[in-house]
Amino acid sequence: MLDMIVYTGTNIDIPVVHKNDPIGMSGAIVKKMMADYLGRGHILYTDNWYTSPALCQFLDDNKTGSCGTVRANRKFMPKFNGNKTRVENPSSSDTPDSEEEARPHHERSRKRRKTELFIQNITMLNAYNLWLVKKNIDPSKKPKLREFVYNVAYQLLEDFGEPTTNIKGRRPNPMPDRIIDAYSRHYPVHTEMANGKKKPRDCYVCKHTTRRQKKRTRVVIICNECNIGLCIVSCFRDYHTLKNF
């Protein structure tokens, strides 16, 4: 999907249309979204809310084809004579606003939620197609969209997710022990004393990190359970909350 406009009941994203302009609001939406693609010989397919003689004339003037279903009562629509059966929309389908107002609040909330999920799905589809182009993957070996979405979800959870303990069921948890029980058994303590002084160790995260430049940091704090040196400020947290630190 190249672009979309989410209707919010205002004309912020859509140019104001004069009441005598035959192209109407639906045509104004098409003009805005097609602004960068006119004059290239494309063919635009529309449903009956957008299709109108005025819009078709505008597209033809800009070297763009038009194809779509139409409404029989559309203004300036020519009358067609012949033996073909005419198919019209049910009268109830022409009143979406009144139907929306009559619905209970929870149904409207559910519809908004579906809109959010639709936008998320479109975003993932576009990201998937861009990823395939960038990686130049063989079409016969490309992963399915579902696998791509799962991998993105896993990476987001690794970076921003908070560990939780699964109480019900016996499903094995793939997360390391240092993350699962981070708040129950893992806590910082000082290193052992040597000649009256705390014995320093290398910070494990600073030495093995994959998120920044590796370095050697000497610390006197260790995890009592893991028995490794960790910087108390950020490395201790990252080691016990991130799978890939």
C-alpha cells in the first residue's frame, strides 16, 4: 500500500470542496492520493463511492485510466439502454454515518480497534515487501509473511519486552533462567575480599555485548546467582532482562 487517509470527520487532510464542484469529496480524496501518479498511464480501480463521470474526466485529462463500479443515481451518470441486468446497491448501504451513530458504543470501539489492526497489518506487509527487495531474496526461498511478522515480534520483545512468569500450564519457556527469575533469585552482591580489599572482576556485559563497542570494565559487583561481574547501573539490568544484550 502506497498511501492511505484515515477519515476523522474533518477536512484537515482533504482539500475543501466547493458545493457546486461535481467531483465531490470522494473525488477530492482521489485527487490528493493520486497527485504523484498522474500522467504516467496508470489505471485506477475504484468502488462505487469514488467512481463518477467528473472523476473519470479528470483522470482522463491527466492521462490516467479509470475503471470501477458505479452508482445508478450518481449525478451526471449517463443512462444505459440494453437487455443487461442492472445491479444496484441496497438502500441501506447508502447511509453509513447514520448506521454508525446508531451502533452501541462498544461496537464502535471494536470497529476502531479493527482499524488499528488493519493499519498494523498494512505496515507489516509494506515492511515485508521492502525487506525482500533490500535482501534480494530468491522468490523460491523467501519466507512467508507470517514468519516475517513472528520474527519482528520476537525482536521487539527482546528489545522492549518485560519478562513474565507463566504460572498456568506446562509449556516450556525458551527464555534463559537469568531472565525468567531475574526478580526472585538474582541480585547484586560485592565480590569476595582479598587482603582486606574487594577483588575486582571483568564486567561480563561490557566484554561480550553486541549492542555497542566491547570494552573491559573492572567491577566489584557480581550477581549472586550467576556469579559474574556486572556494572551495577545498566549492565546488571540488561543481562537479566534482554536475551541478546
